[in-house]
Amino acid sequence: MSKKAIVTGGSRGIGAAIVETLTREGFEVVFSYLSNKESAENLVQKITDQGGRAAAFQLDTSDYESAVNFVNQAKEFLTEVDVLINNAGITRDKSLFIMQKDEWDSVINTNLSGYFNVTRQLIGYFFKNKRGCIINVSSVSGLVGIAGQTNYCASKSGIIGFTRALAKEAAKLGIPVNCIAPGYIDTEMTRQLPEKHLEEIKNMIPMHRIGKAQEVADLVSFLCSEKARYITGQVFAIDGGLTA
Ligand SMILES: NC(=O)c1ccc[n+]([C@@H]2O[C@H](COP(=O)([O-])OP(=O)(O)OC[C@H]3O[C@@H](n4cnc5c(N)ncnc54)[C@H](O)[C@@H]3O)[C@@H](O)[C@H]2O)c1
């Protein structure tokens, strides 16, 4: 029987690579989109054409009621859920002395409270079934401080604390909860950075290159496989050696 996964923020970037990888591996997947319904539908069509099964529903992770509706729709489509991948996230980079309250709130509400809002809808279900697996996408910005990212670093560090505490709550039921911390990965998020800044970043990375979304998806694929069942409460950096 195929396994079933929910991926937030799956219509592009790292999330889309995770959705495509899991469906290629035989998972049935529900993923969310925020506003770009067309690109979500195109991805569903692509997966369907390849013989996979997927659906996309709208979700704003920062809105609790939206998370309730999204998970209900996902459960209806999948009938069962084995894996949750919290991936949706945003940046609003600015030095703290000019950061506006809405730039702080939107990042914390989407990235950190958003992971609570979605996970809260599934955790009781996973506990009841004594089955499940959760992977939270944090960032190297959760491991080290980066100037201009107080809001983002706070949210991504928070995700690491959330992961470790939940891993201890879930361990007795055999449910792994892990975190991944990507470095600089080639997606629309990093394509916003000026070319000159990207070149400086590449020089800082021991492997001298930006990572690929597929490389992150391959790590996620391993962590939600049976091969990773004894790993929980951990943070896996995937960053070309940046935090080595
Ligand atoms: N690209 C990188 O270099 C990098 C590095 C470290 C961590 N990350 C993390 O990886 C995850 C994916 O990032 P990406 O690079 O693919 O970025 P991206 O901007 O391409 O994708 C982000 C996804 O999140 C969704 N999203 C944004 N706000 C949302 C909201 N309020 N509700 C629901 N969905 C929302 C977007 O629609 C999009 O699908 C994020 O959590 C990001 O912080 C990315």
C-alpha cells in the first residue's frame, strides 16, 4: 500500500522538489499553495501524467482556521496520513533598527506559528494511530545568526526547539520528528538576492556552490523512509559545509 504525505508550501522551490520526489517514490501527496493556484494545478497535472496521485489545496499557515480546513481536505483526499512535512516559509529581511512590526509578525506567524497551526491538526491523529513522521524545514539561519534576519533566525531557531520538544513527546509512540537546516538553495527565495551578494555567499561556502532543491528533497526522502526510523529530535544541516 502506498504511503501518504502532506507537504506545506509545495507548489514551488524546495517544497515542489519534495512533492515530486515523494510521488516518484510511490507516495500519494497533498500539498498546499498560498495564492498561485495555477502553478499548483500544473504540478498536480504533471504528477498525474507520470502515473502518481496528488492534490493541492489552499493554505495560509499563519491562519489557524486555514490550517484546520487544509488538513481536513488533505485527510479526505488521502484517507490516511503517514508523513507531515512543514516547509512553507518566508523571509522579510531587514536590520532590526528599521524592521516594522508587520515584518516581524508575518515571519514569526508564517514560519513558526504556522508549523504549530498545521502540526496541531495531525499530532493527535498520529498519536492515536501510533504511527506518523514529521519533518520540519528550518534553516542554517536557525543555527547561526545572520545580520538582517532577526525575524527569520528567531523563527527558524524556534522551529528547532519545537522539533526537539515534540520529538520527546512523540518518541514513546515511535513517531520520529526531525528538522532539516538547508543552507543557500537555488529557489525563488534566494533568486531575490543580488548577483554580487550570491557570489560572496558562494565564496563563503566550502563547496563553493549553492545547493539544489533536489538535494534537499533527497534528504527529506531518506528521513521519511523506514531506513530512518531510529532517528528523532535531530537537526540535519544541508549546506555544502557552511556550518561545518
Ligand atoms: N532557499 C533557501 O536557500 C532556503 C534555505 C534554508 C531554508 N529554506 C526554507 O525552505 C522552505 C522552502 O523555501 P523555498 O526556498 O522553497 O522558498 P519559496 O519562496 O520558493 O517557497 C516557499 C513556499 O512557502 C509558501 N508560503 C509562503 N507563505 C505561506 C503562508 N503564509 N502559508 C502557506 N504557504 C506559504 C509559498 O507559497 C511557497 O510555496 C522555507 O521554509 C524556507 O525558509 C530555504
